[in-house]
Amino acid sequence: MRITQAIMAILVLWLIGCNNGQNGSKTAYLMGQNPATNPTTKPITKIEADIALTAMEAKHQEALATITAQKETKLQQLALEKSKSANHTKETIAASENQRKIAVEKERQRAAIIIQRDRSALYQQYLIAAVIILVLLALLGYSIHRRNQTLKRTLHEDKLRHEAYMLASQQQHERTQKTLEILASESTDKHIKKELVKLLKGQHTEQPKLLQ
């Protein structure tokens, strides 16, 4: 703003000098110089005014170049900061995404571990149930086999007792028949008949009618 004000002041002085030249005066004065108030001041010629104006324009261009350079520098700094901010935002987003992926992977692994643990527990339960069922079936089979064996042994013993009883009965019947035949024979001695009758009485609680 100060440079612009200086340029405007120079242009005003230059226009004033031009106006004075048009009014019949061939000299120009700087701001604050007046022939009436300061007659000893040397007037500025047109060449000197052009030189001063050129110098001021050069300074103005230099100032504009400086301002432009500063502006470009600031723009570059802003662009750099914006780029850094964008990179930081990208890094933050990437880090957040990476953390999200890590969290998702951890959750997936935890879920897989829980599922595997549940499957193992279920498999163990099935295995225990199968073992219990097999043990029960084995016990039931053993019990049935033992009962069958006991029944077979009992039946076999009953059969043996029955056969022994039948054999003993048959033998007893045969002995009784022979004894009766001996007693019925007329050729048998009376003393022998008496002994045989005593023997038959000792073997039978109920005497046969024939013996009576």
C-alpha cells in the first residue's frame, strides 16, 4: 500500500508539472516547492523528472517482484502445507484402515478359535456319548450272555438231574421187577424171600399190594 501511495504521489506531481507546462511555464517543481514561497529553489527539468519517474518505476517493479516472489513463496508454503496435510490425512486414513483390518483379522481369528473350541467340545461330547453307549451295550450284551449261559447251565443241570433221576428210576424199577420176579418164583428159598421183602420195605415207604 505504501508503494502504491508513493507511485500515485509521483503521478500527481508529474501531472502538475505537465499542467504548469501547458500554462506557459517550462519548469516543474517537486511537492512542497513553490516559486512564490521559495524563490531560491532550483526547478526540476523534464529530464530529471523522467529519470526520477523511471527510478520510481524500477523501484515499483522491484517491489512488485518482491511481493510476487513473497506471494509465490507463500503459495508454495501453502501448497506444501496442504500437501503435508493431505499426506498426513492419507497416512491417518491408511493407519486407521490398517488398524481396522488388524481388528477385523483378530476378530476373525477369535471367532475361528471359538468355533474350533465349540467343535472340539461337541466332538468330545459325541465321543463321550459314544463311549458310554458302547459301554452300556457291552454291559447289556455281557449281562444277556451271562444270563443265557446261566440259563443254559441250569437247563443242562436240570437235564442231567432228570436223566439221572430217570436212570435211577429205571434201575430201581428194574431191580424191583427182578426182586418181584424172584419173589414170585416158587423155586426161591423162603429165607431169601424174607430178606428180599425186608430190602423192599426199606426202599419203599408204601408197600406194594403184591408184597402185602
